[in-house]
Amino acid sequence: MGAVSLSDPIMVMFEYIPYGDLLGFLKRSRGLDDQYFNDPDIKPISSLTSEQLLKFAGEIADGMAYLEARKIIHRDLAARNVLVGEQETCKITDFGMARDVQQNDIYFKRSRGRLPVKWTAIESLLYGICTTQSDVWSYGIVLYEIFTIGGKPYPDIQGHRVPHMLKDNYRMPQPVHLDDEIYALMCECWQNDPNDRPTFEAISSTIRRLQRCHKEIIYMNVYDDNLYGNVEDLD
């Protein structure tokens, strides 16, 4: 938001984010500790509603649509890289892996650096191809994190197995507590062909339609806390 650069000490002013990261926010809403970031100043005081979860999903989709329009690939979209600011507003952060693709819409990863395997699109894992539609795949994983209330993607599956399973057309099954329409949106994001995935603008429209329906998206009476409780594995 501002900086002091002409005198010592050099300082940078950031926006105050009272709720911390979204992953921790989701976990704390059901009484778990956040082991990824330190505790924020303000903590959720109760379980989150379907309306709140859809709001988070919609704000992230809107933010990614903004990047999409400007031909920027994030490449590390995950709930841990979304901050929750004033009025519980979600803000995308951590652009360390982001790339500008103004010229040809595609980025080829040629280095041997580590990837967040469980959040990375199949074409990026297998061939190093990254596009905005690769971010759409990651957004589908973020939806899974949001609607399992901070659950771990591919629970009980080690990260190194995921690329081989995806190549064999494995996709995470529908959580029993989750509405069909949200799971269908996740599956659209996980299409093998990137061109078959929705754009972020289309995703935003879908989320807005679900918000207008005022229907329950999750059914916590059948939520399996044991399955979605462990989120420490980031591979």
C-alpha cells in the first residue's frame, strides 16, 4: 500500500489481514490448530455456513478472473495462498511462481524446482505446460479445500503417486457431505483437456447462480472429520 525508500529505515506498508490465511481460517472454524501459519489476531467463533463458503469461492474466482484477463498465470493457487481480510474478504497472494504470458498464453516450466503436486494440473505435472486453464485445475482443488472445511486434497494418498493416478483418469471422489453441483464444478475444473475446463469468468457466473439459489451446499451431519482433519502434507 506504500513504502519509505528515500530514507532509512526502508519500510513497506502492507494491508492488515486480521484473519490470516484461508486454510487456517477454515481449520480453526472447526476447532483445529493452524500449523502452516501463526495464529492471526481474529479467529472464527463458529462453524461456517454454506453462504460463507460460497462467498469465499466466488471471491477467489473473481480474483483469478482478474488475473486471467491480464494474462497472468498464478501457478500456486491454494487455500494456504489466499488471505482473509476485513469483512472476511478473500485476497489471492503469494505470486512467487506467477508468470506473465502476454505473448502466447503458455508458459513451459523447464527448471527442476519442486511443485505443489496435489494442486498442480495434470499437463503441468506431466509436460511442464502452464496456462490459465492450469490455474482452473488448481481452483478445483481450492474448492475441495473450502467445501471440506480445510480438508487435505487426495487424503491418504502420497504426493508422488498423484501424477500416475491422474494419468489413469483418477479424480477425487465426491465427499458425502457435499452438494452435487459443487462437485460437478470441481470435476469440470479437472478435465484432462484444458480447453474443456471453464474460464474463471464462467466459474464466477456459476458461483453467483448458486448463491442466488440459497440452497445448502454442505451437510455437516454426515461430515467425516477423520478424513479431512489432517492437512500437514503439502506435497
